[in-house]
Amino acid sequence: MDEHTTGLRPLVSEIVNQLAQTSDVDEAVRRLARLLVPEAADWCIVTLVADDESRTPHRHLSDIGWWHADPASRATLAEYAAVRISALREHSMLMDSIDSLRLVHVPTDALDALDEVLVPGRARDLAEQLAPTSLTVVPLHSRGRTLGALTLFMGEGRAALTPADLAVLSQLSDAAALALDNARLYRQQRNVALTFQRSLLTAPVEPDHMHVAARYQPAAEATRVGGDWYDAFMQPDGSTVLVIGDVVGHNIEAAALMAQLRSMLRAVSVVTQGSPAEVVEHLDAAVRTLQIPVMATLVVARIEQTREERARGITRMRWTNAGHLPPMVINPDGTVLALPAPPNDPLLGLMPDRRRTDHEITLDRESTVVLYTDGLIERRTRSVNDGLTELHDALARHAELPADDLTDALLAELPAGPGEDDIALIAVRLHRQDRPRPDEAGPTQVPPDVPGAPTGS
């Protein structure tokens, strides 16, 4: 075995190790291109197929990754990769390899071979500047799916790949294709979960003189995207119901269970017009009767006000807590108050016969209520108590911000980087009712059949 072949074999295990450390397709492609150069080639291009149609006209190819051993030639190669696909004739080494799933090897006169498959123009000019002497195209195929191809180029002074090299290269492409397919499936799973979850998190209601700002931030990892949700809607008597919840588990199943709970809670709340505790009791009973295999933490709160309270400039909030983190209140003077629940309030789905308790607080207008899931405050390097303290401090710092700006500030400062867990967050500012609705609160958005609905809605 010659020295060149000896240098190729370790690449197989290196590619497996390096590509297994990322679940992002683009990052995996970048790593693959850099691993191949200069051990396997002087430069390379990684091409991906956007679909798996067997007929050539239906294929959509993209040169996603590239690398050159010579730093001075990387800009030229980048430009070549940007224009190569559009300049290819109907038949080319690249398409022949992808369609046949066979390695295509051009051991000599590679530039002449490129001239035959590239239309005259910028791509051909750039190929002449790069001046390859040999090239090899290896298809990327895994689990019955054609993912793309690797194109390896040798320059002046470097021998073409030997038959032994080509055999190792086939093993290498199999390992790379499997890793890329895993990343593709990961991205597909993440997109499904996010699309499903975002379709459920509708825009919150906006009662008069109340600004509701809601945010959902997905976890960085697809397997962590799951059952966090927020909700804000009105009961027929005009009360506003706020919900924050987190289904135990992090996957598409948790998101599906969340969807069931969210719909059931909405229906129970609107039909019964019950207090938060009564709503959660009904929901717990329904979960048991319907045999839904779910446990979740949950806060349901209801913003209420009598005519006398409106005249006094105050509002009441009733809430119940099913094992969730405490709601926070920013008072008009900027002080922050946590609303802890009794320690014996169980999770939803855990003890369906347990009676729930309503708690009540009187809020001055210009107060802000904040509900959130644990992704906002928890991370591997921070305890729950430390996270609650940091949230308390952040709310005090940003007490004067409008609700939308407040939620954005919290998401920017508190989570761990791009997010170890998904986050649902809702902030409700109670504006003064003896003044016009502030511009930053946006238009009033309420159902047409509840008190205070805008005329003509």
C-alpha cells in the first residue's frame, strides 16, 4: 500500500467522529470539506441534492461546501462553486455519478474534461485558473436516498488517486453520507415539531387597556422542542384568561399532548366560565377519563374587575398553580413580587382527585404580570433558585419597558445561549383606564361576543 493510501484510511474514522458531533447539515458539510483537504485532495466541493427524484430534469443541486489547501485560491474556488452548477451542460461527470450512484474518475486531463461539460463563461474561466490535473466524483447515498456528491480535485504535482485510494474513498463517502443523512433527518424532525407547535401558538387576545405580549423560542436541539405553550383568551363575561404550561417530555409527542391540553383547557374555560382552580380540576378529570398519558406543569390566571374596582383604578387576578414556576408581578413603582404556590399543588395528570386552590391578588393599573416556562431560567450551570433571582433582577431593571420590549429583553439576557430548552413567555401590562390606550399596546383585539368588544367587530 502506497503512502497516499495510508493517509486516506484514517479519514473514515475521523469523518465519522467529526460529523457525529453536529446535527446541523450546513456545519456537517463545512467540516466534511475541510477534512478532505489536503489529505484526500488539493481542493474539493460538496454538492447536495434538494430532492431524490430519479429523473435528471427534476433534480436541484447546490454546491454547499468547498475548501482549498492553498489560502490564496479559496476565493477563486468559492466563486467557482457559486457558478458551477448553473454552467453545467445536461450531461456531466457530476450528474453521471449522482444518477448512476457510481464513482466517476478522471485520472488525467481533468481541465479538458471540464471544458466539455461547462458552457463558455465565468465557470470555465475559473476552472482554468484552478487548473486541476485529475478529478474524482463520488456519490453520497444513504438509506435509499441520494444526498449529493463529493468532487475531489488534484492540482499540478499531485498524482491522481489510485485504485486502492478509490476503494477507500467509497468507504469514506458511505460514512459521510450516513452522517449527512442523520443531520437531514434531525432538521426534518425539528422543522415538523416547530411548524406544528407554532401553528398552535396563536396571537393572544388584546383587551382594552391591556397589552399582552407573548413569545415562543425553540430549543437549539430538535429533541428538546416539545410541550411548552402560552395562551391568552377571553371568557364570555369579559374576563381575560392567561395560561402558561409545560408538558413533561421533549419531543413531537410532547408537542401533540400539549395541543390536546391547550384545546381542552380553552373549551372548558369558555364553556364553564369557571375560576382557574375549577378549570384545572375539570381539565384533570377529562385527562383521566380520556386516558391521555400526560403530566404537565401549569398556571392558569384570570384578570377580573368590577365596576367599582375600575373606578378605583385596581384589578384583581385569580390564579391556580399546578406545580409550575411562580408568576411574577412588576408593581407600578418598579418593585417585583413572586407569587409562589403552596408546595402541595400537584402537576396536572398526577393526582386528578386533588382539589385545586384559587389564589387572589389585587393589582394596581400599570402593573405587569409575567408568566414563563423553565427554559427561561434553568440551564446546566444555573440552579432554579439562581435563575429565579436573575429573573427577579432583570424584571426590576426593565420594569419601565413596554410589554413587547420586556419580553425581548428577557429572552436576550436570561436563557443559555441559543437555548438548552424551549421557552414560552407571556407578559401582560395593565394600562390605566382613565387614559386612552397607549400606542405601543396596539389595537384592541377581542371576540365580538364579549363585553367591551369594539363596535363593528
